[in-house]
Amino acid sequence: MGKTLFDKLWDRHVVAGKDGEPQLIYVDLQLIHEVTSPQAFDGLRQNKRSVRHPELTFATLDHNVPTEDIFNIQDAISRKQIETLEANCKDFGIRLADLGTKEQGIVHVIGPELGLTQPGMVIVCGDSHTATHGAFGSIGFGIGTSEVEHVLATQTIWQTKPKNMGVHVHGKLPNGVYAKDIILGLIGREGVAFGTGYAVEYYGDTIDSLSMEERMSICNMTIEGGAKYGCIKPDQTTFDYIQGRKYAPADFANAQADWETLYTDSTADYDVIIDVDASQLAPMVSWGTNPGMTGPVDEPFPEIDGDANVQQAYNYIGLQPGQTADQIPITYAFFGSCTNGRLSDLKIAAKILKGKTVDPRVTVLVVPGSRQVKQAAEALGLDQIFKDAGCDWREPGCSACLAMNPDKIPAGEHCASTTNRNFEGRQGAGARTHLASPAMVAYAALNGHFIDIRKVVD
């Protein structure tokens, strides 16, 4: 029998353990941030351990960082976590993208843009959206704080190998439909647990045609479908993206030759395959309190049918069965996060907002995913387009993706968001989050409600 991409990656990294049992896996890169790392370093000190390979760890500050003034940290806990990471990196000799430096940004944005993320790697981080890095033909997954400590001390981690799932995405995306709609459409159709127990590989001519940033958006939200791992085979698009970046391999030709062997031998090697006809997708909007509660912009919200979870979601979100997305009263819009805070995402939004003014009832935050993204956007004049449209242009950070910094959505307000989660309280206590593509969020900001952008997008 042949092997899947995931099989090949996994087998390269097994240090010990039998098939079907937990196996010790070598880790090529650990990314850390200020929220899930303090206890891990405390554990090292208590046990008088060192970091085994500090050169294979890279740190950034993102979750707690204020985006109006990054150096004015009012919250005592946030300030303590940030200062603690700075001290830990200094004490243990770990590279840190510190506040205000050109490398600082959201962990899953800076890894790829610095060339740290490469095909063939196992990459871990104390953050559930680490599957983002699988877009490069690697294994990326989130881990807990005790596991962060284990990786720091040993450069390994115990894992049980999952089954293989192939998600075949084929066909041309319709006008107004984006990569974000592929993953939202998949989760909306299959539910938030379809990937549980599987490593998911996305493949097909639609995937092949996507940019690296679009592929990252899809892999980023794999965890929202219940799968820990999401990956895409590396190809020329991947190689072109990595080449020339700061931490790209010095012998790039030799590295690429190895990367070109990373692919699934046959679709028969998957344990299960899900089919997605991209030509039939529509712009998606979430109406409930998990990403599975998502549907096409032009379809009515579903009936409750005695489902207590659906009833609770409607109660929280302030909507009713039978309503449509254009009836959601949007008063906040957020562009950013590790899902859609990259330069291409900001370009899409800026193109739509250029020469226009957002609805006066809508507060709009635009938060680049990294300082490099911010500087590139400003070099193109995108910041001025956003400002002229009435948006608030911010410093890089996780921002309003999650309520761990000052950028919170007020209780009861509906936010059109390019983020990855719409859980209760995710963007602030009582906040009501609606996930969508950057284009959908841009038009919602202009109109004060969602519209079917297929009718207006160029």
C-alpha cells in the first residue's frame, strides 16, 4: 500500500513507540506566545531542566497586546504575562519577536512569513490553530501547557497517530466566493466533529489554484471541524512563497528536492474522502455560536426542531429561524486574526472600501496580523483607504479575535468578523460574532448588514 502525505510526515518523525499506540514524535519547531508558556518555563525551573534546543523555539507576543498603543498595557495580568515571556526568553536563550520589532505579530502569521514554517516539519504551539502551518505540507497542531514544557525539555512529544481523511475540493470558485467560504461551507455542511480522529488533507484542482495565504486560511480552521491536523501538499506555490524569506533553507535547491517527495501516493490511501464541489459554494455567514452553525448568505436560518443547542444559540445570538443574513444588524466589523489578517485579506477589503464610507452605525477595526503585514499595507496605501472609509487602523496583534486584550465587542452587539470562532463570549462577554470572508465583512461594514456579494463583487 502507498502512503498519504500525513503518513510520510509522521513516519519521518517517530522516535519510539509501536503502530497503534502512543508514539514519541520529534518536533522540528515550537512556536510560543505569552499566554500558554509561563507555567511551562516554571516547570523547567522547578525540575532544574534546560531547553534542549532553544534554536528550535521561536516566541512572539500577540494575544494580550493592545493594538492602539502596544506599549501601554493597562491590564495587570496581560502586562505580567508579556513581561514573563520576555524574561523567560532571555533566561533560556530563545528568539523573541518582541513588542515593536519588525518580526512581532500573531504566532501563525509570523511563522510562515519569516520562513520558519517549512514543508516536512512537525510544528507545535500552545494554540489550537496551529494546523495553519499544515498548509505548507507539514504537521502542525496545538498542544497544552504541560506538553509545551515537555517539548521545551526534550524536543519531542507523545502522540497517537490519527486516521487519514481526504477532502477533495474541485471546481472553479464562483464570483464573490473565497477560501474562507470553502472551510466555512465544509464545517457548515459536515458539522464541528466531522474530522475528529482524523488528519485532514485538502486536495484537488481548487486547492492547487489557491495562494499560500488562502491555503493557510483553510488549514487554520481545521480544528473547528474537530480535526487536530490539516495539511496540503507542498508545490511550486509553496516553494516560491518560502524562497528568500529570513529563515528559509540556505541550500534551497536540496530542500526543495526533498519537499517534492511529500505527497499522497493515491487517493485510495485515505481512510475516508469528503467531496466538495467548489463551483456550488456561496458566500457563507455564521448565524449561531459555533462555526458549524453557518450557512449560505441567501438561505434562511434553520428551524430549531427540538435541538436544545440550536435554541440556546438563537437565544444568545438574538436571531430567529427563518431570518436571513441581511437581517443581522451589524454594528461592529473586524478585519484581522490568524485566519484572515494577512496582506491579501487586507487588499480584498481595501479594494471594496476604497472611495466609500462605512455605515455610521458600524465601528470597524482593521488589525494587521503582523508588523510586516502592517508595513506592506502602508507601503501600498491601504491604511489610508481604511482611514478614509472611517475604519480604525491598528497595530498588529490578535485583537478582537478573542477577549484577552482591550479590543472587545460590547455585549449584545453583532460583529461581522474575519476570525475563526463565534463561541459565546469569544469576542467579549455577550458579544455576538458572525464569521465571514473579508469581502463579506467589508460589504457588511458599508451597509450595516450582510449582503449577497455575488451581485456586486467584480
